[in-house]
Amino acid sequence: MSKYDVLTIGNAIVDIISRCDDNFLSDNGIVKAAMNLIDAERAEALYAKMGPAVEASGGSAGNTAAGIANLGGKAAYFGKVAEDQLGEIFAHDIRAQGVYYKTKANGTFPPTARSMIFVTPDGERSMNTYLGACVEFGPEDVEADVVAEAKVTYFEGYLWDPPLAKQAIIDCARIAHEHGREMSMTLSDSFCVQRYRDEFLELMRSGTIDIVFANTQEVLALYETEDFEAALDKIADDCKIAAVTMSEKGAVIVKGDERIYVKATKIVELVDTTGAGDLFASGFLYAYTQGRSLEDCGKFGCLAAGVVIQQIGPRPSTSLPQAAKDAGLI
Amino acid sequence: MSKYDVLTIGNAIVDIISRCDDNFLSDNGIVKAAMNLIDAERAEALYAKMGPAVEASGGSAGNTAAGIANLGGKAAYFGKVAEDQLGEIFAHDIRAQGVYYKTKANGTFPPTARSMIFVTPDGERSMNTYLGACVEFGPEDVEADVVAEAKVTYFEGYLWDPPLAKQAIIDCARIAHEHGREMSMTLSDSFCVQRYRDEFLELMRSGTIDIVFANTQEVLALYETEDFEAALDKIADDCKIAAVTMSEKGAVIVKGDERIYVKATKIVELVDTTGAGDLFASGFLYAYTQGRSLEDCGKFGCLAAGVVIQQIGPRPSTSLPQAAKDAGLI
């Protein structure tokens, strides 16, 4: 018995979500579909230009933990907020979903991280993230007993942006492997891959990471190629399992010479892609830690991603087990 | 020329919205479909029991102002937040919608008001409001030039809950009438009517108020009767114009002996009734200040209410003018 199925670690962020047209993105120098890192000054300037918004707890790995708990898995989360109202909201929401979360908040400055997310008419999201309190997350926030008792510890590549988090991850990997657990990461974003390509490859090749999540753009960026098949062959060499999402084409699970293709869920209305990759990881890791086949893991991933992109916000407000039952997966 | 079509005044609140089943309401002593006033201690206890939520700027009169601005009307708003993150969110959202809003924030304690809104599977919302900084709103917050330049000044009956707001409203009414403007109010909630029945009737009978908004339950509570027609006759005597909403039966506009019935908008899916009455007032007052007939005012009201109940949250995230065009109203 393990106390947790999955521990996820990431930047603890509250999303501020608004709709805009494509011109707004180009007029304001926002890279579409990407995670744009911004400082406090730019955050203020951009917020002044943003239309009326709604707020929802987010953060890539936070969304993944929430999705796992929604599915009925035992999830835990590490991530740093400040002692402020957005921090209270973040902590409330992840705990209310049933996720274990006790990372110490960081005083009042810098404030809790927020990401201004602009959703264009095509449903694509473009993020503008001010990291705030996340820059204080470090090795002292690693709860060793939680790592030791989690079947899989998963973290976001975005954690290479704040200065201290990578050391915390290295510590987690050591503890996890000492206890016979597995480590997993998502490459997060193709620009993030460009920033930290060599370090990510080293994490994989050194065996620090067992299971890697990526989308098409990220895996191409990782190997600096336009040849998707070649990139899949390379990632197969570099880690034990890779789960690569391909938007409306579904996903492919790569393990050695195996290539398991899974179709995307049929979408009635694409509303907001925020959380798609995060929820794919939720579904995959939930099924993986239940001992399901890799094909089923991929199916659970596509199912959860399909639910979240048909609503506003990064965490499903509906029952994922019900959706899984409807799809014949449970 | 008037600088503003409508000035609205109310408790400035951020909504915290979650879904629950009916048992949750009864288990926690929440009166269904009502606005339940709560103190800080109960707010904390209830939040601890609330599921994962999303946040959106709300406040009845704030929603009405946002709806008027969405329709293309010139709107202004008075309401008190604190100097905190929720206060910044409230101020941002109402200004970003194009509403004039300059009420001075109130330091950091008490914090910005929030209402925990539980939406049951039938789409009904049950509110639990902690007034926070709203208790500091008073006569010093009346911007006389704004009142003088607004065709209609509208406020929520909820303002009788905080201690100082009613004097501000009396001041506004004097300024408005001195400048040949009209005053309007909503009765807000049937329990609010029970708390302040005599005062609300006095506001109407003294001519302090010209136009009254109410729903069926509120007008019945006002006259302590079960006879809707009798209540309509009484309200016709007590004010110049009454606009009474009747949920799925639409609305009736009452002016002297006139009774103008307007059908409700056809609803594809009832998602969340939050903001229905507020947006009815938006549509009505927008059309009223454009010089449209009372029947058209009612139609605009039903249209705007119909839009907001088919989404989560109290302010339409879509274009009301487009909806009005589609309905042949513009």
C-alpha cells in the first residue's frame, strides 16, 4: 500500500481568465499558445488592458493533482503561495478537491503567483505568468515522507524558471528512487524546452526521470527537429516511457520499440484549451497507478483532457469518473 | 446630454461560486435561493466545507452596471472594497467593462466582501454574503456630480444591511431629484424585504423612489399577501413604475392601470440563476434611458436575464448587443 498514488510539484498559480481577439495578442506582444513569463510591472500593465475576468486556481501540476483526485486517485501537491487572498483561494481549492497540500506559505511578499490567460475565439489559451511567491519554493519544502509514500512523483518543467525549485526536484528524485518509486515530468511548453533543453535531456538520460509527458511541439523542440517520428525514436531511447499528446490527433505512448496510439475524445464544443495537457497527465497517471495498461492510460488521459477543454478554466467542474463510466473505461 | 445613463449603488462583492447538492444546503442551514448574511467566523467555517470554486466579480448593483455597459449604455457605480487582492479584482472587472468607478477603497480591514454562492443541480443559487468592507460605505462616498449627471440612479435594497449606506442613498435621492433625474431601487430579496418592509414602503410612498424592481416573492413579501394581482395593484399605487419579474413566466411592467406582460427568453440550458434579476434591471434601465417603450424595456430585461442564466457567474461574458440584434431588439 502506498499513501499516495501521485505527488505533483509545480508553480502554485491562480489563473485570471478573459477572452480576447487575436489582435489583442499581437498588439501586446503575447506569444500565442505559449506560457509568457512576466514581471510585476508588466503584470500590472497587462491587467490594466485586460477585459473583465474570472479567477480559478491553476498551475500546471496543481491542475494535474486536482484531476487525479477528481478521478478518485490519492494525490498530494507541493507548491508555494503567499499569505494573501489568492493564496487562500489556491489552498482552499486544491484541498477541497481532496488533494493533500501543506506547503508553508511565504509571508505576504512576493504575492501569490497569477497567470493572466487570454482565450482567443479558437479556444487557444495564451498565458502570462507572474511567478510571485513561487520563486521561494525550494529544498526546505520537500516533505520527504510524502515523496517516499507516493507511487509516482511528477513535476512540471516550468519549475526550472524559479531559482531554487530544481534542487528540490533532485532531492525528491533521490528519495523516490531510494524507495522504489518512479519519477515523472512534463516538458511543459516548447519555449520552456528551449530554455532548459540540455538540463531536461540530462534528467532523462541520467535516469532521474522515468516517465515524460510532452506535446508535439515540445518533443520537436527537445530534439531540435521537424521530424516527429525521429523525435519519438529519440525520446524512446532517453526515458522509460513517454506520453506524447498530439492535440486533435490524440496521443502516442512510447516505450522502447512500442508505439501505442490513442484517439482524441470527440469534442462537442472547444471552449478553452487551458489545462488540456495537465489533465491528460491526470488521466494517464491515475490509470498508471491503478495498474492499467499503457493503452488505457492513454485513453484516460485523452478523456480527462477532452472534458477540461469543453469548459472555462483549468480544472474540471464535473465528475471525471462519470465521464470515464460513460466512455466504458470504468 | 447626460454624462451617465445609469448610476448604480450597492455592496461591492466578489462571488465565490461552487456547485453542491440540495443536501449540502440543508446540512449547513443555508436558506435556498436566498441571500444569507454571514459573519467572518461563519464565512471561514463555510468556506472550509465548500468544494473547489471559481471567483468572479459580483454584487447585485455592480452586475447591473456591468450589464448596462455591456449593452453600450453609460454606467457608473458606487460601492466599497478594501485595499486587498479581491478589491483589486472587483475594481478591475467593473472598470474593464467600461463602468465609471472611483469609490475610495477602505484600507485592509475589514476585507473586501465576498459571497459564497452554492449552485444546486436545478440551477438555483443560494448566497452566503460576508459584507466586509461594505459596512464602511456611507454619505462621504456620494460623488454628487455623478448623481447629478445620471439619468437614473439605481440602488439595491441590500444596502439597508450595512449601517451607513441608507443615509448615502437619501442624499443621492435629493441630489437626483434636484437635477430632474429619477431614482430606482430593487427590493433585492424577499428576506431583505421582511427586514426592511416599512422603510422600503416609505421610500416608495414618499416619492424618494420612482422605479421599483422586484420579483414575485419580493412583491408578495412587501405587501404580506399571497395574492399576486392584489400586490401588483398596491405597488402601482406606491410608485410610478414597477418592473416585476416572474422567473420562467417573464415579467410584468406596472404603471398606474397599465399592465404590460413580457415573455421570458427561451432557455437552452439553465446553468446558474446568479445575476438573473440584476441583468433584468440592466436590460430594462438601458432601454429606459434610451427612451424605448416600457414593453421594449421589459424585453431587453428578459433578454439580458436569459443570457446570464445560461452561463456560470453573474455577469455575461458574451455580447449583449449581439444577443439583442439576434432577438430583433436592435
